Amino acid sequence: MGKIGTALNMVMLLQSNGKMKLDEIARELEVSKRQVQEYKSELEQAGIFIDSQSGKYGGYSIAPESIYFSASLREMDLGILDRVADFLTESNNMYSKEYKNSINRIKSNFKLKNCEDENMKYFYIYPGCSLTQEKDREISRQISDAYAVKKKMKIEYKSIKSGISERIVHPYGFYSYQSDTYLIAYCEKRKAIRDFKICRIKNLEILDERYVIDEDFKIGEYTKNSIGNFKGDEIDIHLIIREPFATVVSEKRWSSKQTIKELEDGSIDFKARMMGYEQIKNWILGMGPSVTVLSPENLVEDIRKDINKMMKVY
């Protein structure tokens, strides 16, 4: 869950319960006391003032002069919130339970009825998760703590190619891909920005040494023209794609640098500059005999080798 969502949850907690102790708020939101104080500061900058009183009967409460007001929600808004909750649940998102709880608090706070039966259902198809999410949630919480104070982390990470190794990393952010959560971080070992799958982080230690985020880093540029979450050099590919995949490929924008030309037989001439070599290969192989690879030559040869390996009889 993002910082904005958690901060708003803090407001709803105080609205529902009145005055609350710092440790009570931290426990309910599943964050540290220091993070609660950060949320208080950010809310006050947005005009939502939080009273803080010390002592046995003290605590946090919504200040009377706060400009915060309860906006009216339409049933359509509630339907959208429920739909997002369903998506997070079905896609194995580690924060799906917290998000659902937030929605329920919003319904309670605004005295809204459940209108799930009145909205057309959306269904999401994802592979099930075979790993526990509790460890991933704890790792993500520690990463968020390190990011908040800009401290480096030492992680023990299992790479598919190089096995388990120690890395010193500078966290930049999270993203989700195919129901898994990834950390974007600068890796001192590779001296470059790298992606780390959260479930493959075996151990994590927050170090005392601080880091500075590269001002030139832009997530949009980092992921631009990437077919998946694999990065690397961009390559120019040229494919002839036949049905049924011609229509499917035409319906999506795979790269900011792509051209699609419809041919007389219903197939398409597809050209694009893309990155993520391994996933480009997997994408092409997934289309089977419906695709012909024209260039680059090394991609043609690698596809040919992969097909031969798949056909090899042991």
C-alpha cells in the first residue's frame, strides 16, 4: 500500500475511534511509530491537522480546525474500489487484505452499503502463489523503512543465473509484474539499476550508510520499450505474424517505437525497437507457427536453437 493510502487510513482510524495512542495507530496500520509521525507531518502539509497530546490520557486526534471533510462517494465509486480489491486479491498482491480492510473502513465511515451484487463482475486469471506472503510483507516493510531514511541495505539474494550472493543496494521503488512484487534498486555489485524479486530476498539488513537517489533516474524511461521486466539493450525486431496472433498483437502497444502494417492475407508486418531479449524470445516462441522471425539474425538463430532443443529426444 502506498504512503498516501496509509496516511488516509490513519485519518479514517482517528475519525472512527477518536483519540488514539501512537503505538495503537502503528499497530493498526502495521507500520513503525516513526512512520506514523511522518504521516502526521505529511497530512498537516495537506491541511489535515492532527492534535497530539502527551501524558496518560493523551494521544492523536483530528484537530477541530482541520479542513478535512467527508467527500460524498457514489455507488459507482464504491464499485470501482471493490473491483480494485478483487483485482489485488486475485493477483496475489501481498497487500490485498489491507486494501480490503481499508475499503470496509471507508464503507463504515461513509455508511455505505455493499453494492457488489449490483455491479457486473470482473474476473482476473493469474497463477496461484506457492510462497507465503508474510515474509514478503516483512521484507517490503523493511525496504520501505530503509527508503524513508535513505539508508543502504545488505541483502542475500537468490539469482536464477548466479545463485545466492550478498548485494549492497540502494532502494528506489517497487513494482508488480505478473502477480509478483519487485524492488528497483541500485546494485553496488553490478554498478547499475537492477530489479530484485521480493520473494528471492532471503535476508535483509539496513546499514548505517546513507545513499542518494540519482536525479536522472525516471521509472518511465527505465521501463520504456520493455516487453516485460527484463531489461538490457534495445534491439530492432522484424516479424511476420499470422492469425490468431495477428489480431491479438495489433490490439496492444508493445513499444513506443513500433509499426504494424496489415498484409493482404490477414497477417501483419510487425517492426519494433524493444528490450528484454529473453522475454522477447519467449513471446515469439509462444506464438508458435503463427510467427516468422525476419531479423535480427542473432534472434533468428537463437529461436532456431531453442526450437531444436525443445524437439530433442533424450
